[in-house]
Amino acid sequence: MVKMRRVRVRTPSRIHMTLIDLNGELGRIDGGIGLAMENPFVEIEASRAEDVVINGITTEAFQRAVKKLSEAFGRGIEIKILNNYKTHVGLGNGTQTALSVAEAYRRLYGLDLTLTDLASLVGRGGTSGIGVAAFKFGGFILDGGHSKKVKKDFLPSSASKAPPPPVLARYDFPDWDVVLAVPELSGYFGEKEVNLFQKYCPISLGEVKTLTHIILMKILPAVIEKDLDEFSDGISRIQYVGFKRIEVEQYGDLIWSVIDSVKDRAAVGMSSTGPSVYAITDTNSSAVSRDLSSAFREKGFECETIITKANNQGAKVEEVD
């Protein structure tokens, strides 16, 4: 790989729609579906340096990634953070932050490493493969989870050392609007997220079968055929099945009430362990955005809304002067 003198990396963000198999009877666990988005995004500029320097408003995620990679490679880096977005709200900031730094190292020093290698180095993809695949490919993604030979326990990515799972299918997503509602509330992460997995897993095999049926025979065909009505029905159904239902229920009636506010007009669900809610529509995104925001405020939470599109390319990496 040719070394770059200075590199700019812009990542997508991601919606994680659901984990698929937290039962494991067939010998695999995890698996999931999700979508890469244009906004919000992480963007950095980086160059080779003797020491480690981070300019801009940094976060624990950036500091952790830089520390881990600089120690692994024994090389310095200077990073300027151009744009960032909220952590612990269900939009995959931790993975995108870590991979942006890892990819900058790879390009700057011409490292002979794959994205899977990099993801494993920074500890991402140990449960869901959606964030890593969103960085690499963009689009709508189905991943195949992990063999129980390499991952024996039900754990979130932050507590798992398994490598990123294989991508089973990846499709360009239709030109529908994606409305994100991000309340002033933190989701489940760290010890709380580990406890969530340990308390509720394994999920019943019947619910896993129902979920896989919905994904295979409704959601995936709807993406390919660009059928928003069928896609919306599928997304609605999966909120009430398996681990996704459990994730939503951790917020009491908060997320259910927000989902109910627009469920007749959009494909609406909660991303990851929340609390961000997404709504996908083709005609009324401004009204949907207002109603999602109002629904959160009625429950006492200020809310930022973003209207965006799917990212069908993955991260953008370029040399800059």
C-alpha cells in the first residue's frame, strides 16, 4: 500500500435494526441487520507524527482508539477532529471513531492489514458486524453472526473479543429519507449493556424463528423491490420480537410512545440499545421529524432530529494537501 502524507477519513453512521439469534441452538449466535447513513458522521484529518497529538474536541472513544493503535504499531499520529457525533445513543459512534483512526494509521504508514484486522485490533465487531460493514461498504447489511466455536457467550461488542462476523448480504438502500430522533438521554453501554445480555439471553427459539422469517421473507425482499409499505411492516413487526423487544422495554413506555406517534407513516424503530429512534419515509420527512421530536418532549426529553439518506458507499478516504 502506498503511504499517504496526510489523509482525511469521513465515516458513515449506522442504524442497528436488530440482532437475530441470541439463542444459539444451531451453533451460531448474534447476526443482525442494519443500515449505513450519510449523517451524522465522524470526519478526521491525520498525518504521521513522532508523538500522539489530538486536536479538536476529543472524546473517550478517540483517546482509547489512538492509545490502543499507537501502542500496537509503535508509531505516532497527529489527528484533527473535524466532525463528530454523540456517543452511547445507538448510532455506532464507537465503531466509526475507532475505525477512522485505524484506517488513518493504515493509509499513513502503508500497513498490510485488512479492515477486519483493524476492527479486531480496536475491539469492534465482536457482536454486531453492521458498524464495520457500514464503514467498508455502506448500504443495507445482513451479517451472519459468530460461530460458538469462537464466541461462546452472549455479550455486546464492547465486551467481546470475537472477530467481526461475515457479511451475508449487502444491498444499495433505496432513496428514502431517514429521520433520526436523538433525545438528551444515554442508552445502555458498558456494564449495563453486559447485564442486559446476561439477564435476558438466551432468547426463545420460537422468537428467533419468527424474527428470521420476517427478515428473510419481508424486509430483505422489500429493500430489493423498493417496497416501502412492506419494509415498514417488517420493521414494525421486529420491534415486538426477541431481543429488540427487550431493548425497547428498558425505557418503559417512552420508546413505545415515540414509535406509536409515527408508525402509520414510516418504517419506525429503535436503533441498537437506544435511545435513538429512526423513521424511514419517502414523502413526509419534515412532518415525521416534528412529530418524533414532539413525542420525546411530551415525555420530558429534549430531542435533536436529523433528516438524512442512506450511505451506499461506506467511508470516504482521501489524501489531502
